[in-house]
Amino acid sequence: MRLSASAIALCIAMLAGHANAAELPQRWVSAGGALSEWVSALGAESKLVGVDTTSQHPASLKALPSIGYQRQLSAEGILSLRPQILVGTEEMGPPPVLSQIRSAGVQVELFSAHADLPTLQRTLEHLGQLLGNEAQAAQLFQGYQQLLEQQQASVSLAQAKHASPGVLLLLGHAGGKPLIAGKDTAADWVLRQAGGRNLATHSGYKPFSVESLAGLSPDVLVFADRSLSGDAARAALFKENPILASTAAAKAGRVVELDPTLLVGGLGPRLPHSLKVLSATFYPDAASPATTAP
Amino acid sequence: MKPLVKPRSLFIGLSCLCLLAIWLSLALGPVSLPLLDTLRAALRMLGLPIDGQGLEQAELILGQIRLPRTLLGLAVGGVLALSGVAMQGLFRNPLADPGLVGVSSGAALGAALAIVGGSLFGGLPEAVGPYLLSLCAFLGGLGVTALVYRLGRCNGQTNVATMLLAGIALTALASSAVGLFTYLADDATLRTLTFWNLGSLNGASYSRLWPLVLVSTGVALWLPRRARALNALLLGESEASHLGIDVERLKRELVFCTALGVGAAVAAAGMIGFVGLVVPHLIRLLAGPDHRTLLPASILAGASLLLLADLVARLALAPAELPIGIVTAFIGAPFFLYLLLRGRA
């Protein structure tokens, strides 16, 4: 009885506090990779006091206390950082922990991780309000939209001249047993935006037999490796899956890397650049399509 | 073999350990509260007239986060250890653990079904949605155990060896089904499934707590009453029935209590390994195989151990936290090896 009475008292105190405190939250905890990036891009990196394990960019965020994986948050752990606001995608949880954090008077804001522009616009508007930085947020969104429009224009230009290449995206760990990105994934969206045709028709990320991999004969291979990067990842991929070397993509040297952190948590600020790099590999003859846009 | 400790001193020691674990579990956490505040908030929650000024945070952390978590740890640890004793008594084998009758794998199957398939029945009413996972895990554990028990019965007799083998077969079957769900799962649900399999006391709330507390209290009150019967069963099934024990009924009770208790514990906190296996061993080492001591002492020891393991889980990586199954297995496995090697020497 006493417990609920004190909880009510606390709620009233909080409401009263909320009414006269028009000031914005100053101590932020972010549980989403793309969200942390946007907060930083809006110039508020210094307000972050903790991030989750998917927040890897900018690299300076790694120095902040880690609150663990976004779906397995700990109420007391987060409260020990004394945050005023917790932001994350709808994947953030578990729900009882979120309600415990809310009941401690911390503002909890959920954002959609859906990969499309209207969602990003809402996300940025909301972040801008929370940071008191609406103008910069709107500006960021416009710039982003322009970049994606340019990207689309150059892709359709290239597609008029060339057939879209068949692409497979391999998500792996040090090259071993890669998962192939199918429909309904962020990876599929990225491939399409870059002008590729995803050869995989299953849904989600699934392991493939090497035989069916070679049978699809992709024109381009995109690999996203969680533990290695650059040439080391490329070498590991071909070492672990020798059959890939016989694909048209490997023979023509059209094997390109994608940062796997781009594939989680919605559209992030680094995406347009990666799309440019991808389409440059997809359409090598199209007089560098990324720069033909007005 | 003469026991190392007399039952009386064992109970006194374990009670002290348990109280200490409860206090530590309430007093320590990633949020550092002044000891005095914790004490005052605790007394206030007990109903003592203490001025609540400046205690809001302490009361919130204590009342809404640490207390439900501590109660969950007590109930889960106690009931897992108790079920371990029941299974080791039933199979007359110190290697038996509650998973042997299929309750853990059944619960895992139910959970996988709920996690992966949950989005399919998206239109669930508000009252059921959040509890779907727990409910499915509980029913899965109960269902598979009932099947194992049914398979072990022949002509009104329960053959323990058949039951054991049926348990192994159904566990394999259930894991293959879980594997299939793992294959069907997308990345995010896969992570949820993995974490669920490692167990956690995180996010305990009163609404999820009471079914478990009810079940585990029932089991904890019932099983110790059967201590003499379990002692008789140690001699062998026919010997026990010559001593006037209704062996069939005893077996049924042991299986039922284990399924109920472990099912509820797993539903509330996910899979937590090694407590059910190691705690009864530990008590047997200290106080001998008499079930009159073993049953109640295992409850206390299991509860204390799980609370201490949870303390490690929440403090080791703060502000993030470790799944508790990692901690219990990390402590439990080397201890088990030690027992094996010691027995060989």
C-alpha cells in the first residue's frame, strides 16, 4: 500500500516538475546505432552519457559507458547513468524494463527503425525538437533527401543504358558461413537504392548452400563482415568459400564491401556515401554515375 | 561417510547466507545508494513511520527494481534446486537434473514458438500479449513432461529407465524444433531467443512474479513432506514399496512438482542452468544424503546462490548486464568437474 502511495506521490511530483521545467533533456542515453549517429550529427554528442552496443559511429562513442544490447537493457544500469532521456528504436526492450525506467522519471522516446525517407523525416524532426535544434534537423533532412534523390536519378540514368546487375549480399563473420540477405531486409533496400537486382528471393537473412550460391551466378558480390574489414575480409571470404572465386563477379573483380552497421536501426547519415560506392561498382561504365547528377 | 556438518548448524549457516544474499541483493546495484537511505527506505516499505523526505529515488529503486528482482531470484533459485533434488531422488542418480524429464526443452520450444511465431498472432488482447512468452514456455514444459511421463508408463507401472530414455528422445526432438524456429527467425528475434536461453532476472515486475511465487511456495511446502518416502526410494523401488510407500504415487508427485516448479521458473526467468544439478550435490557433500535435511537446505542454498550469481550478473558489466545463465554455468561447471575428479581420487 505504502509502495503504491509513494509511487503516486512521485508521479505527482514528476508532473509538477514537468510543468515548470520547459528546459530540454541534457543527459542522453541512446539505444540505437543510427539514432546515436544522428544525435552526434546534430551536434549533441557531448550530451550522450551512454550508448548501446550497436552505436559504433562516430568512433568516439565507443568511449562512453555501454548499456549492452538494445533488447536486453537493464533498468538500474541505465538509471545509474542519471539520464534525463532514453532514445531507441521500437526494438528496444524488454518492455518491463522500459516501464521501470519511465517510472523513475526518465523520458523514454521510441523511434521507428523502418528504412524509408518519411520515417527518417519524422525521426529527425523529433530529435530536433528534443535537442532544441529544429532548424538544423530540417536542414540535415533536406540535404539527405537531396543526396538520395541524386542517387536515384543517377541510378535510373545508368539503368537506361545498362541492365541492372544481379547482386548477392553476404553477411558474414570472418568470411565463414555467410548469410545471404533476402527480401524484407534493410540490405535488400540498400541494394535496390544502389541500382542492383537482389538475386536472393527468400525473406530475411538465411544461410545458403555453396552450390546454389554459384548457381545464381551474381554479377556483383557485396560482402558485409562483422569482424574483419577491407582486404582481410575479402581474403577470408574467398578462403572460406572457394566456390565464390568461380562466379562472374569474382572474375571481373566486382566484389565490394559494405559496413554491416549500416544494415541495422534505420537510415543513418553514412548511407548516401555507401550507396554511391555501391552503384559505382554496379555500373562501372556509366561514366561514374554518382557525379553526373546536377 | 560421516557428514561434515550437523543439520542444525547447516540450517543456521544457510539461513544466515540467505539473509546476507537478500540484503546484498537489495543494497547493491549499478545505482549506488547510500547505505542509510537503503535501510530507511526498506524500513519505510515495511510500514514503519519514517520520514520519506529525500527517499524517493531509494524507494523507487528498492521497491520497483530490486525487491521484485530479489523475490524472483529467491523463488527461481529455490524451486530449481528443489526440483534437482526431486529428480536425483526419482532417478536415484546424482547426475539427474530437472531437464531430464523434458521440462526445460519443452519450455524452450514453447518460448521459441512464442518469440518467432508471436508476431503472427499480432491481434492478441493487451492482457495476454506481454505474457505470451511466459505462458507458452510454461505450457511447453508441462506438455513435454506429461508426454515423457506417459511414455514411461506401462501396465500401470512407471518405468524410470524408459522415462529417462523418452526424456532424452523428446529433448532431442524439441531441440530440433527449436533449431527450425531459429532458422525461421530474423536477426532480431534470433537475438531474443539466444538471450532467453541464457536466462535473466532483469525486468522483474510484481505482475509477472506472483504466479511463480504461488507455484514455488506450493512446491516448497509439498516436497519436503515427502522426504521419508524419498529416503526409502534411495534403497530401491521394491524396497520402498515393502516399507509401505506408494511408489507410483511418489513418482507422479515428483514429476508433477518438477514440471510445475521448473516450468514456472523458466517461464519467469528463462533458462538458468546448473543450479538444479550442483546445489543438491553441494548439500549432500556437506550434510549427507538424508532428504529430511537435503530438501529444505537445497531451497535455501539454491536461493542464496542464484541471488549471489545475479549480483555478479548485474554488477560485472554495469551499466550493461550479463545473462545470469552465463554466471551460474561459469561457477557451476568447474565445481562439477571438481566433484567428478574428487570422486575418482
